Amino acid sequence: MGPYVVDFLCVKAQLVVEVDGSQHQPALSRDEERTAWLRGRGFRVLRFWNNEVLQQTESVLEKIRIVLLEPPP
């Protein structure tokens, strides 16, 4: 996506899902820039930590489902 690499993208739903590990702690301001850039182009951005995806998979999927039920911006 432009100058960025995203983890998961659904163009039709205008949704980006990012899965972040501990390596993202020092890069939080860069992640905020990326999120702002994506939102500025009409994308919704969801962020989850690796441990959420691995240990709370159903909860993560439910959050994604809820967002997908909303019309794209």
C-alpha cells in the first residue's frame, strides 16, 4: 500500500488488519504515521498484538466481523 507493507488487506471492505509483535514497540510513531496514511485514503485499520491473535482468536475474529458489518467509509 503505497510506501507501506500491510499484513492483511481487503480492498472491497477497505480494511487493513495489522498484527504486531514486540518489535513494534519502538516503532509506534511510524505505525501511527502508516495508520494515518491508510485512513487518509479511506481504509479502516485494525491492530492486534500477536498474542491476541494466538490466544484470543475468537475475540479477534469477532472484532473483525463487527467492522466488516459496517459500511466502508
